[in-house]
Amino acid sequence: MNTFKLCFAQQKVESRVRILTDLRELASAESLDTFTLIYTNILEHQPDCPPEVVEKLVALREGIPSKDAKEVVQECKEIYENSLVDGNPPKTGFVFGKVKCLQAPKGIWRKLAQ
């Protein structure tokens, strides 16, 4: 972060790096409540962060029983759905719209994925 502060305004650097910090915290969350709390915090700054991010991170974690993992993912899906305005995020962030593995398949790839 210090390197970027030399070239950009501190506020801009902090807003761009915040999502990386939040994702690190989400990936290292120790309790199920912490996952939902951090995900809620992420939605405040990146409202287009889909619950699939949590689902993928929980799936990568060892030691989380599948029942608990499903519960966390379901809670995060509900939090996300409650944050939508007319079925869309209130605003688009600069990260998650560009992450290819989170985007719905298009064209022929959509048919193959079904």
C-alpha cells in the first residue's frame, strides 16, 4: 500500500486495497458468524460481490463441516438478496464484475454448463 501511496491519493489507494483486506479476512474467518459479518462488510463497499465468493472460499477451507458450510452460504445468499434493489446490486464495484469464474457462461458455453 505504501508503494501505491507514492503515486496515488491515499484515499484512493485505501479504497482499492480494502477489498483485498476484506477477502483475506473472509478467507481466514474462524467462526460461521464471522463469515457472515465480514461478507456484510464487503457488501457495504463492493455491493456486487456475489455469495458465490463465500461459497468458493468456504469450499476451499478444511475443517468446516458441510452442514455448517451450507448454512453459511445460505445466510450469505439471503444477505445478498436482501441488499439488491430491483434485482440488481445498488452499484457496481470495480472487482467482481471482472472476475471471470463468477460470471455466467455465455453462448455455447452456457449450453455446455447445463
